[in-house]
Amino acid sequence: MSILEHLGLALVALIANGFSALAGGGAGLLQLPALIFLGLPYPVALATHKIATVALGAGAGLRHVKESTFSPARLGVILGAGVPGVLLGAWLVLEIPPRAGEIALGLLTVALGWYSWRRPQLGQTRRIISDSLNHALIGAAGLFVIGILNGSLASGTGLMVTLWLVRWYGMSYTEAVGYTMVLVGLVWNGAGALMLGTFGTVQWDWLPALLLGSFIGGYLGATLAIRYGNRLVKRAFEVVTVLTGIALLLPVP
């Protein structure tokens, strides 16, 4: 690739990951199709995209850590329940065709945006939640299932985690996006990237531009989320979920 093409990659990554850091997910809406359009086969594009999104988590996470107080217990639950699912999903994507899962995930992702839009007060303030064992187990099970999808499919699972944290754990949208960017963007995607990078094929020479754009976009998107608060984040979440779901429903070239 020429220098201009690498700069184009960096720009696509910056825009895609900037919106992702603002909305709580959806970097694959622009970045993955761009990689496929530029000639990468789907499995190679997916592995390359997953590795690049680790920089999204690093950039956005750096900004959120400066502003947020994370609960160690909540961090532990999201990591402990999600990472095993991510590793399982990353292994499964190497074994089975992902198209049926993408269609199901696309429909579900559109439904998430519709659900949030129909509830204007959702995620605008923190809510008190149950501390029962049953509530904790269902929450962990939900994160494990989303982790499987995160490891095996292209996009939309960060958005699912964001809404799950808002709906099940009572977080505000801005707070939930902070957790999503740090734990999903950095740790979950890092685990999936390690699995795909080890057993799959990666376009390594494209990664510097993608990593740079992802890091800067993540930082800028997180800055907007923190500055403008829950209402903007909620609207961005709803728009990105619907667009991501539609993109997942469209056939891969």
C-alpha cells in the first residue's frame, strides 16, 4: 500500500473508533467493511480489525480512567464472565461459518437501538439494583454470552455490553461506556485478538495505521462522551446500534 492509502486507513480507523468510543461500541461498522473493500478476505479482515480495536480500548480507556471511579467488584465480574466467552467465541469463528450468527446479531442489534429509543430516561441516571445471587448470576451469564459473540463476530457486541450494563446493572450511559471501552475494548478484544492472531491470519503491515487511528479516535470519542454526558451518548448509541445492525444484515462482499 502507498503512504496515501495508509493515511486513508488511519482516517477510517479514527472516524470509526471515535464514534465507537462515543456510543459504546460499533467500530466494525466502518472499519471492517473498509478492510474487506480494500481486498482482505473476511477472516483476515476480522482478525486485523480485532487487533486494531485494542488501541481503541487503550485510547478511550486512558481518557475514562482520568475521569471515572471504577468498581473493582464490577470490573472483576465483567472480566471473569466475559473473557472465557471471548476465547470460546474466537475459537468457534475459526471452525464455523459466521454468517448465520451475523444475521441474528444484526436483528438483535437493531432491536437494542429501538429499545433504548423507546425509553427516554434509560441510562440518564444511575439506578439502585438488586444484590441478590440470582441477579448476579444472570448478569454474569449475559456477559458470558456477549463475550462469545464478541470473540466470533464482527461488530455490535460492545454496544450489547453497554446496554446490558445500563439495563441490568443500573449504570448511566456515560458510566457504562467507560466500562465497555476499558474492559471490552482493551481486555476482551485483546483476548480475542490474541486467539485470532495466533491461529488465524493477520495483515500485519496494515496495523500501524489502524492502531494509530484507533487510539486517537478512541481518545477523542471518550472526551466527547465525558464532556457532553448521557443524553448525547444515548443518542449516539441508538444511531450506531441501528446502523451496525443493518450493516451486519447486509451480505459480506
